[in-house]
Amino acid sequence: MRKFGLIGYPLGHSFSKKYFTDKFSREHLDDCSYDNYPLTDIGQLPELTVSESSLIGLNVTIPYKTEILKYLDEIDPESDQVGAVNVIKIKRSGTTIKLAGFNSDIFGIRDTLAPFVSDRLKNALVLGTGGSSKAVCYILSSINVNYTLVSRSPRPGCIMYSDIVPGLLGNTQLIINTTPLGMYPDVNSKPDLNYDLLNNSHILFDLVYNPEITMFLKIGQERGCKIINGMKMLISQAEKSWKIWNDDRV
């Protein structure tokens, strides 16, 4: 049996196990399984890779996409540049275990945003500063979109939500939520924005996919914004993960 899985904490919101279980059934991959591994501390990872001797691939979610870096033996150049990893390939040789890190979020974000890229897309607000935020900023830079990072607490290179004045919001075409706000089960939470200032000139992209329409997107839609949920990104990054795990060249 070839085993794959997801690490993070908590994992009750995740669709990854269902996605891959359905994929294995649909494609008759009877020798594959996918499980959730809710690690309360990233320091539990080495024990997991030893105890689960058939485990050959992992996805990584909140809150470990940056903390995972110190446990890696290899990291591909693009992921290293981003500074976050959400895919681990486990390489075994006898009793030796090596972990190689990749970032499939990059591909998911790029695929999701591609239909919305145009000459009028010049400025973005990126809500949150975690591992997913790093991948978002990497993609925005690659498509020449200026971005401003927004944090709940003071951080170098970031503004706070209280700094999002009407002029800034009016000059922004794209707002991306990379935080877990609105994610199941806390479905009524949302980023602290002045939603009355949103209109049909704004695009809202929420990386959260459970629920499909978060409170952030729901209010934006009511204000006339174009909205993008995280489902396309989930599928795209999952399929990229699968390619990485099965590519003998990496």
C-alpha cells in the first residue's frame, strides 16, 4: 500500500482526504490511501514518518507551511524562494528517510487567478502573512501586480487593518484572504474590512474552500464584487501534489 496524507492542526475543515480517496476510487488506484494526521506540534513529524513506513507523500496545511522548512533535507528552488512548503515527498532507502519540500500552492493560485489577470489589475491587498500568503505574493510579483500585506498585529513590511483607508481600498482591484477567517466551523467570521466601500470594481479571492462561499465572499458578492472561492485552487494544487509524488525525477 502506498500511503499519502495531510499534516496540520486542526484538520476538520479539510477536503483533501475526500478528494484523494475519490480520486483513487475513480482511477482504480487500489494500492493507494490518504489519511489525515493532525499534529498538535510539528515536532511530531519525524516520529510519524518512522511509524508510518508506507507513507511516501504529505500535504502540509495551517499552521506548518513555514515551520516545516527546518525538517527538510531538500527543497526545490521555487519553494525556497517563496519560503513555504505544502508538499513533502518522503524518500526512503533502508532505514534512511529524507524529506523533500515543494509548493503546489503556487500552481493552484496561478491557475485560479489566470482568468482575472488584465491590464486593469494593478494593485492587491493580501490579508494574512502565513505560508499561503507567501505563495500569493510570489505569484502577484510574477504577474507585475503591486501588493500590500495586511496583518492583525504590527509587522515589518505590513500594514494593519486599521490602516486600510478608503483611498487605499478604492485604488485596489484585488483583495485576497489567506487567513482562516470564515473557515468551517467558524463560518461567521470574516476579515475586518469596511465592506461598504466595496463595489463592482473589486475582485475578492478567498483561499478558504470550506464553505465554498465564505462570509467575506458573500458580503462582497452582495456589493457587486467578482468573487473567487478556493475550490479551483484546492483541485489544482492537489493534482500538482500527485504529480510531484509520482515523479521519479524529483
